[in-house]
Amino acid sequence: MKLRLLIVVTTGSFLAASAAAQPDLERGTRELSVHVSPDWEGAVGDMIYAKAGYGWFWRQGLLARGTLDYAVLEDIAGEDEDYRTSELGVAGEYHFNRASRFVPYLGIGLGWRSSHFGGAEEAALVYGPRGGIKFFIVDNVALDFEVTYKLGGADVFINDFVAEDTDASSAIGLRVLF
């Protein structure tokens, strides 16, 4: 019974806090973001994707941020066939409807990506549009759903075990404003 009461009180507190959320997306606000997606029992092997970012609102609703992405897919075809990639990038985002808990955004990104798959190694400039929506749990913490489409100067993306120069992806993460 005590556990049920604790769950009800925690859920009620969470909902009350999220109902009062008023995001601060004004000039000078800084933002940290983390997106992580592990899959330890995937169909083709163990995978982990991690992305971290730091940004600041340099104008009302306009965010400039730097990002660092890392992904590894292991055990896909023996020990020598692991896929690893890292990317260092910058992005700009414009946020719409800033008075709501749901804040959609559109932007563009530019970065340098390095990929290793088996004996092949490629590195190239990557760029492309991005968009998403943030759901503010409280006034400075948001759940984030992001979709990106990237084009590369070389075949730096591995999709279905084929090296390609384009990639569409999505990520779910957390953004904290301060």
C-alpha cells in the first residue's frame, strides 16, 4: 500500500510540475543535451549510440550548439568487422511556440565524421537539416525527439551493412537549460 501511495504522490508531483513548465529560451540561456541508445541484444550485435551537446541561445529562440556523436556496433561479423563512428559538429536551431511545454524546432547541422568498418576507414564533411520537438517536464528540463538527415562528402554512413553518403536518423534524449 505504501508503494502505491508513493507512486501516486510521485506521479502527481511530476504532473503538477510539468503543468507549470514555462521554458526559458531567451538570449543567454545555455543548454546541455544527452541522447543515448544502447541495444545489447540487437539482431546483428551489440550497439550503443551516444550524443552530447552544449549550446546557447544567442537570440530569442535561436540556439547555436556544438555536438559530439559516437556509435559502435560490435559482433556483427566476427571480431574484425565492428563498426565505429565519431562525429564532431555544430548546429543551429530555431525554436517555435516558445510559450508552450511542446516546443518544435528546425535547424541545420555541419560536422566532420570519421567511420571505421572492418578494414575500411572514411572521413568526410557531413551536413544536413534537422528538426524535432522538446517536451518540457519542468521549466529547465525537456525530453527531446530529434530527426536528422545528413549528406556526406564520402561514404561515411553504414546502413544495412552498405557504406553510403546519406543517412536519416532519429534520437530521443534529454536537454537541460541553465
